[in-house]
Amino acid sequence: MIKLRSGRNEVALHTLSERAGPKLLALHALQGSAQDFATVAATWPGAVYALDFSGHGRSDWLAGRAYSAERWAADADAALNHLGEARLFGRGVGATAALLLAGARPDKVPAACLAPGAGLHACGEHPDVNRVVEDRAFLKECLEVSSRGDGSGPDPFVIETESHHRPRRYGLGFAECARTVLLAEDGSDRPAWWDAIRGCANVETAPADESAALAFLAQH
């Protein structure tokens, strides 16, 4: 594991496999960590790196707790700058960050595969005032455990990102700029922005099975 500078904080990048072949940067779901990708490391044909987003795993917690998918995309950008070039595989909010990074850095990201998981939907297309009020009440309780403690779990404040809204056109410009975006779909409900990017010329459908989706990603 190495620590990389991301803004004023440090994030942890883990090396899960160092095999020769294409590099993969794995981005976890909300309240997850790099350790969620052990099975990915066993199946990917090259080197596998997994990032702990800010507020998760071995990475720093943010002062002020201003977490967002965009902030986590910036964390992933720090990892990508270190790696040079890599394919991306993201789950949940990690898929959202992967989409933003693939569009922002097409020279370094040959392809990105987006998979379902926690944090993908957030609160939908429109702000949900009731949800924000409920989350704020919960977060007030979280102040009692605001110290890092034993580091056994994520910063409780990361859950506030579930109150963020993502309009239908969210990420569309990034999808259009990316080289290849693969959507791992199993027929279940997806956010409106996911449906919107499906129509882009460089977006393809990947198998729902994770191993098959990774094999498909390795071909791009």
C-alpha cells in the first residue's frame, strides 16, 4: 500500500496483483474499501490496483466531511496519475467516479466498466428535502463518533452522498468524451443518468456476471 496526495489529504492505493498485462484500477462502492476486490485480482489478466476513497479504508477522512462522487473521482485521478494508464472497474459510487474519470482522462483510460452497487442511485433526479433532513438528523448523531478511532469502518458522514441528486444528463458529457464505457447490466432498475448515457456511440453493454464483465473489459 502507498499513500498518494489528493488535495489536502492522502488516499491509500493498494496493489492486489502485479502480473504482467493491462493495469486495472478498481473503485469500490459507498462504505466499501479496496479489500472488496480480492476476487477481481484473482481473475484479471494483469496488474490490479484498488483505491480506498477518502473517508474509507486506510485513506484520510475529509475535514468538513464534504464528500461527493466528484471528490472521489479526484481521488481516483490521483491514483491514475501514479499508474500512468489503466482500465477502470467501478461499483456503485465507484462506477460514478469511473465514468467521470474516463471522460476527463481519455488519454489514460482505454475503457471503464460500470457495475451496480451502493451509492449508484443517490437520491435520484431531484433533491429530496425530506431525505436531507433525515440524513442531517443521523449525521448529528455521527458527531459522537467523529474521531477516527480504530479505523475499522468508513467515516459515518460518507452516507450524506446518498442525499445528492443526479439529473438525467449527469455525466453525459463525460460519457461522450470517454473512449469506451461498458455498462454491466442485469435488467434491474438503474438511475436516469445511466439510461441517458446508454445512447452514446461509445457506450456498450457488458455482461452482468462480474467475471464475464471483467473479461469483456480486458478486450477493450
